[in-house]
Amino acid sequence: MSGNQNLFEMSQAQLDEVAGILNLEPSIYAILREPMRELHVSIPVKMDDGQTKVFKGFRVQHNNARGPFKGGIRFHPEETIDVVRALATWMTWKCAVVDIPFGGGKGGVICNPKEMSSGELERLSRGYIDAIWEFIGPDRDIPAPDVYTDPQIMGWMMDEYSKLRGYYIPEVITGKPVAIGGSLGRDDATARGGVYTIIEAAKHLDIDLSTATVAVQGYGNAGSNAAILMRELVGAKIVAISDSKGGIYNKQGLDPHQVLQHKIETGSVTNFSQAENVSNGELLELSVDILCSAGLETVLTEKNAPRVRAKIVAELANGPTTPEADKVLYHNGVFVIPDFLCNAGGVTVSYFEWVQCLNRYYWDEEEVHQRLEQKMTKAFQTVLAESLKRKVSMRLAAHIIAVTRVTEAMKLRGWV
């Protein structure tokens, strides 16, 4: 799932660097380096053919010093506990850097949802909640969708938890359909939050976005929405798009809606009539103003990082850049908006959804967008100021702010 790089070791290496800079006390460092709790569960599911298949699932709870654990659930055939540990850790930093009152958690089930019927997926989703429900809750741990899970799956999970508790509890899970307590503005929240940070980065670097060129690697929810919003909000030109099967390029520009329709109809963005095919590797090295990395982990490595020519790399995916590549990009003057700042729009609107569910009072879309812009812009400016003050990369600056905030909460609560 993440090449040869162990993502959890990667997340620990990032913390090690921050610990040295902040001179973290050994006890705090020891707590932050490992998750507080992790669950390994077996989920028996009756399949459509009458056979019962047992799936392996995880829920990792990294740190809750600043509030309940928060994080998505992934359904993936190559899911591993180390990927889930890393993502739970990054969720702690993500919530802290945008200053929302959550800690970090993450879940996963090893399965291939593309090979499962709707009924099988529903039984698996409910079975997962049956296995972990005593460890989650609106004040404990609030799951959400992630890779290959969607609002419908969240709806089933929320319903199962509500049944087990005996009453309707929409605030236990975010990313639900709007009709059962979901928030308006959640669908494109990750991409929209990322676009708000790109706008701020462009101001800082004096890049005119109305004439800027953009390449989007990964064309799922975050990538496709980012392409659409970059064109509609700021007038940027999308010149290249890729997915897991390959990419397309047209220097005159692509219509992101048409490309999305082509992907829905054919299963890939490749072989689009108004573009030439390129490989994923070629796309990453195109001469563009902005590269949106919205696919899976560790696509930018020490091998290809020296050839990255984008001025801004916006990490909409989790962990797309290895630590070695990070150093190369920083040295080459590429401005990287780190993942747990760039893609924090999703968890920010998840926080808004949780607040709305708790109050049983729902906001209109305009209010959601306005509050999201406010949160993302403030977080970006805080990280930028730290980066300039310490003369370090944006990623290191974001880690420093996040770890400082979590450490402060741990000390105030008397953990150390």
C-alpha cells in the first residue's frame, strides 16, 4: 500500500526531528511516539453465496489530550496496522494544527470493497461497529469515511451504533448523508480546504492563480474536487490529471468535469479524447505552477523529487512525500503545503458536523464554507509565520505547532 516505506516509522521519524528541536521531555516523547490504544478485531460476515468470511479490522487511538479521538475508516485490500498507526498519529497533528478539539484516531478493515455487493458491505460495516462500539462514541472516538468508504457506509455504521445504544446518536460518526445528520459542504471539504491553503501560498509566493497551471495526481474525491475548485474559484488552468491507471496532459487545459465524466464511464482518466496519455511518473515531473498530490502514500521519493518542477506541492493525500524527498524539495525551493495542514478541510468540516449534530441545529452551506475558510487561512498563516521565524520547512513548522499544542494539553491535564 505504501511501497517499501513503513508509514508508521516515517511518522515516528518526523516526530523524532521535532522532539530534538523542541527538546521534548522523555516522558512526553514516549507517550507521543506510540498510540494510546489499538484494537485488532475479527469480523465474521455472511457473504451472498451463504459462506461466512472473517475480515480483520483495526481501530487505532493515538492521543486524546485535546479531545475525543477522531479519524476515518478505510476499507482496503492491502490495509496494514502500521498504515493505520501512522494515519492515527497524523490525525493528532492535523486536529491540533487547525486547532479543533479532537485527538487522533484511525480505523481500517482488510477487504476489497470493489468485489463486494452492497449487502455484503452493509453487513461488514455493521459488523465492524459491533466489534468496536464499546470503544467509540461522541465523547470518546468519532469515526468518519476514508479510502473506499463513503456517506452510505457511515450511515449504516451510525445506525448500528444507535441500535446498540438504544437511541439515535448521529454525532457518533461524521461524513454521513445530509438527510441523517450530515453537514452541507462535507463532500468537497478536503479539496476546498486545500484550495484555501493554495490561495494563501500563492499570495506568499506572488503567483497569479488566474494564469497558473495545475497538475492533479489522483482523481478520487479530493483530486477531482480540487481540480474543479481551482478552475472555478481562482481560474487556474488544469493541464494534467492522473489516477492509478495513468494520466493525461493537455497544455491548453482540461475541463475537470468532462474528465470526471470520462473516468466514471470508462473507469480511468486515461485515453481522454482531448489529451495525450502520460504516466503518473511523468505527471509528477511536469513544469507546472502547482502539483496537487491527491493519490495514495509515498509517491514523491528521493528518486523523483529532484525532478519535481512545480513551485507549490499541495499534499491533499496523506503522506505522499517521503522524509528524504521532503529534504530535496525544500532544498530545491519547492513550497510544500504539508498533508496534515493541506488536507485538514475534511476533519474541520467533520468537526462542524459533530457540533451541528450535538446541537441538532444545522448550518447552511455558505456558513460552512465561511467557517472553513477562516479556520484553514488562520492555520496556514500560523504555520507560515513559524516556518519563516525558524527558517524551517512548512512541514516541520506545522509539526512544531501541533506537537507544542498537544504537549501543552498533556501537561495541563497532569499526564506528565
